[in-house]
Amino acid sequence: MTDSTQAGRRPDPDAPRSPAEETSSGTGQVREAAAGSADAGGGESGGSGRPPWLRRPRIDADWIRRNGVFVALALLILVNVAITPNFVSEGTLRLQLIQVAPVLIVALGMALVIGTQGIDLSVGAVMALAAALIPLYIGYGAAVAILIALLAGCITGAVAGSLIARVGVQPIVATLGLMVAGRGVANLIGGEIKSIREPGIVMLGSGNVFGIPYVVLIAAVVSLVVWFAVRRTLYGRRLVAIGGNQRAAELAGLPVKRVLVTTYVVCGLLAALAGVLLAARSQASDPTRLGLLIELSAITAVVIGGTPLSGGQVRVAGTIAGALLMQLITATLIFHNIPDSTAQVVQAVIVIAAVYVQLGRRRSGRPGRSGRKASP
């Protein structure tokens, strides 16, 4: 019998089949059964035959970790609408966005660092250092003063990244040292509080475009740039790969040291930008208090936004929602005459709770969205 004749005949269902055919047939039956069950709408996912937006989400610990910040933010907004007088007003919205903008900018840089399995405790000191440099160079114009302040942030980030990537110092140790040194240098060169009256810088802090403050626009632009860098660039893919498994990234030939140094430089740049915006908003440079404890706010926003401290992921949208949530919690307490110190305690409790949720997920060994199983 020729091959063409065999190809034209239908197989006999009662004829014996080879093991390979048995395996292929069994796999096909399993797939057909699964597809039939999904088309019928069975299971918690709501069926693959339905459009994605009609599928019922599976609410579990991993779903809460990814989306809990958005749910909490929505609930807190609804609570304030119901119990806080004059909450729904243009003035309140404008004030909250202005206040959260510097924290959000710092948190986005912190998210990149945490994505590499690192941490940066020097962001507050970098903010103070950048603000302290502005009065020294204000005579050369607003642009020069701002550029020098931003350059100081880049240099500080480069030092931190070099210590971590090239010398091998632990991130928390390297940035802790820079936190102390940076604040000290800011006090040495800045001294006491100095007012900033340069029109260009004052406009940066109080001006607006179509009613939208410059600081809010800058924070929005930074958010878009960071999102694009993480999701659509080679740098973002390398960053996530390094945070997931640095040793494997090195063996794969990725430029691990260069990516780490670049990440800390970006974090320092964003911290310096936040310091410039705060100094422009307050029209003063206060090296002692400016940026104090902003590390806590930034880390809180990143962690409750779903970016794991174990690295390997960067959730930009979650970080934005986390910063907004923490700002709204603080504002809610202030609206109801609760001391600001209580807000700091609440932030600390939220950080501990968010880290506990992440540790619980790692112990269970459940893979994240990237499919990587967390190490015990």
C-alpha cells in the first residue's frame, strides 16, 4: 500500500495504536475536555470563551496583593466623600495632588531600586542636599541652579550604585552611610534656612497650566516615563531580570553592574527633583528638615503598591496608587483633628502588614505574575 493511499484512509478506531499515538490522543482529549468546560463557563475564571473583561476574577491572596491598594484607595475615597466636609472640591483635590507629587516622584525611583532587590535610604538626604545647593548658585539663574541640584542627585546615586555593584557593599549599608553623610553635607553648605525668591523657581512651585500645578504635571510626566522604561525598554527588562536572579543574569551576559549603577543614579536624580520642587513650593531651603523621613513614605508606597521586596517586579501603577493612598490616609487623619504623629504610626503599621503579606506568599511558594517562584 502506498503512502498516498495511507494518507487518504481514515484510521480504524479499533486498530492498535503506538504509545506515541496514545499519548497524543490522551493529551488532545484532556485539552478538549478543558476547553469544553471553559466554554461552558465552568470554574472560577468564568470561562475562556468569554471576553477578558467579562471573566470573573479569582480573588485570592495573590489577587489581593496585586490589587488591594486600588480597592483600599477607592474605599477610602468613598469614606471621605461620606464623612469629611468639603472633601469633594477643587481646592481639596488640588492640595492633595500638590502634596503627594514629591513623595510620588521619590517612590518611583525607590520602586526601581527595590525591583533590583535593593533599597535606598539616602533619598531624603539627597533632597536636602539638592535644596541646599539652590541658594548657592541662584545668582547664575534658575536653570543653572536647578541643573546643579539635579547633578548632585546623580552623583550621589552613582556613588551608591558603585559601592553596591562594584565594591559589593550591601544596599542598606551603602545608602545608610550616604543618608548620614548627605544630610551632614547639606547642613554644612546650607546652614540655616535660606529663602528662595528667584522668579523662575518660585513659578515652578506655584505656577500652573490650565489650572494644573507644575509640580503635578512633572509628577505625571515622571510616572509615564518610568512606566515606559519598565514596560517597553531593554533597560526595564534587564532590571526585572537582575532583580529576579542576579546570578543568572550575570551568567546570561547581562550588564548587571551597569544596570545597578544606572538605577541608583535615576533614583538619586528623582530624589533631587523632588527636593527642588519642595524648595520651590516652600520658597526656602531647610537642610535640616526637608525630606526628613520621606524614605518611610516612599517605601510604604512601593510595598503596598505590590512591588515585592524580593525584587524581580516593578509595579508603577501600584506605586502611584500607594502614594495616593498614604497621602489620603494622612489627610483624613488631619481633616478629623488627629495628630500627624498618629499618621506616622499608621504608615509603619501598613508597611509591616504589607511585608507580612509578601512573606506569607513567599513561604507558600506561589509564583508571581512573572512565573518566578520566590525563594524561601
